[in-house]
Amino acid sequence: MRIVLAGAVAGAVLRTPVARVGFALLPVLSLGLLCPAPSLVLALRRRSRADWCAFGAFSAVLAAWITELSLTPVDTHGALFGLDLVLIALSTAGAATHAWRAWPQRPTGVYRGIGERP
């Protein structure tokens, strides 16, 4: 008799390619407004310092982008326009790339269970 925990099933569902593509597309489809969301999910699941740092970095990018958006005039040229482009690129392409590369992939080996020999 095998007992399967709900967390193990949820972890297996989040490793599917559909979840990986969905979390990678989330920052792009939201135009960068949800850029910290995939990093937050990774940080909550893995509880590692690097994932929390990535979440903090993308949160800071989002805060900087919203601040820059509110303070920038409509007709922007020069350095302000370049800063806007960098922040938008980081919040969309940067967050999507991070979500795609850092997301846990499905294990390639066959899991046989605790105590069983491979």
C-alpha cells in the first residue's frame, strides 16, 4: 500500500512542461507587471537564498519601473528612454528567461520509492 502526499502530487504537477511554459510567459503576457510572481513561487517552493534574492531583484525592478513610469513625461528621449527600455526588458524578458531556466524540470530517472533498489 502506497501513501501519496498531496504536496508530492502538487510538486509533480508544477514540474510539467505546461506549468514551466505558463510561468515563463506570465511576465511577458502581463507586460512585466507580474515579473516577481514566478520567482516568488520558486522561492516559496525551494526556500533557498538564491531564489529569494531573485525574487527581491525582480521586485526591485518592478518598483523601479513603476516609479520611472510615474515620473517620466510622455515625450521621453535620451537617457530616460534608455532607462525605460532597460527596465521593461528586465521585467519581461529577464523574468521570463529566469523562470524558464530556473524552473524545476521533470526528473529523467524512474522513481521507485523509498527503500527500493534502482
